[in-house]
Amino acid sequence: MHRPVARLSALTQGYGNRQIIRGIDLSISPGVTGLLGPNGAGKTTLLRTISTITPPTSGALGLFGRDITTESDVRGARRQIGYLPQDFGFYPHFTVTEFVRYCAWLREVPHTKAAEATIRAITAVGLTDRSRARMKSLSGGMIRRAGIAAAIVGSPALVVLDEPTVGLDPAQRLDFRNLIRSLASEGTAVFLSTHLVEDVAATCDTVVVLQDGAVVFTGSPEQLASKALDHAPGDSPIERGYMTVLDDAASIKGQKC
């Protein structure tokens, strides 16, 4: 068994008086973990918290075997985390190489390794022929791929991706799946949020379903598919299983109310 790279214990998160994440217990281990949930479920908030962008309001966050409680802990953890938000900023006049190299610098990838790591990351996302192009000249899909390269540069132990396949065409999505599998085979822990259930089925070892800020399912894609009811909406067993889990969680919540 692999040692978890992240542990969440009774973790809550919110903004002001609004609670978004509600007492989550979760472990993330090397391999690929997919995060599913409807809009507003708290997926982005959870990913930001795990990436140390926003400290939890209560509960514990442990990363790489250490509780994250101080600024020093945060800085040390960030060296090992690659994070791709849904919308990320960049200097439009940067070339792809400059952008990825800059992100390597932010994560404190050693100077002696940064150049080679940048080339390797750009090659992995299929942007070698555009490495000297300025970011402002790229298509939406290419910008997304540059963002993925920035998240994986330097081989971080934990890669957190928020809707990474948005803007990618079908062929690029297949390439992305292969990239994620290769990261997992090297011992990286990948935690990705998506609305595309088929991407989860194709790449993930573990699936977490989030609804109303709470985890309502954790298991393998096959276990999620086994939850499917015949009358549930969806075009595949895993889609029907996902919808069944959401419906069951909503029914339980309604009974409590």
C-alpha cells in the first residue's frame, strides 16, 4: 500500500459565514483520484484547500506526512504540489517556455534542473513546436495544455487539476489521459476535478463524489458503476451510478430536513 500524500480530517472550509466544505475525511494516495460533483458542490474550494491556497477554517490538513499548520509548512508543501486552477493567469508576452520555466521557479525547482524539467513538461503536453510562441497567440486548448505543463514541471509529488480537459479536443483529451496514466505509473498522486465522467472511468483508480460540501461516495470507478439503478439517467453504467449516488444523497438530506 502507498502512503497517502494528503490526509484531510474533519476539514471544513468556507468564506465569511458561508460553509462550503463540511467536515470532510479523505486520503489521497499515489495514483489518480477523480473528483466528481455538480456545480456548487465545493470541488474548486476543496482543490484550493488541498493546494494550500486557502487554509481550512477548521479540521486538519496533512501533506506528505506532515500537518500543515504554519507558513513554513505551507511553503515546504508547495514545492511538491503542482496546481492547475480553472482559470490561471499568465503574462501574455511570455513564451510557452518562459511561462513554464517561471512556474518552475515559483515552485523552487532547483536551477540546475529547471531547464530540462521545462522541456520535459512542454514535450509531455505536445507543445514542443509552440514552445517559442507567445502565450497570447495560443488557442484556448493550447493555453490549457501550457497550464498542465506548468502544473507538472519538476515532477511534483501531488498534481491537483481543476477541470483540466476544458477546451481540449477529443484527440487532446486522449493524450491527456495517457499523460495522467504515465504520471501515476511514476508514483505521482493526481487529484483532478472534472464533469466528464468518461475521463474518470478511463483514468482514475479512485473516485470521490462531492455534493453540498460533503463526500457522498469514495471507491473505484467499478464500484461507482455498480451503484447504478436501471432507471437512472446516463449513457453508461458509471454515469448512471454517479446520478444514483447524487439522488440517494439528496434523498437522505431531504429526510434529515
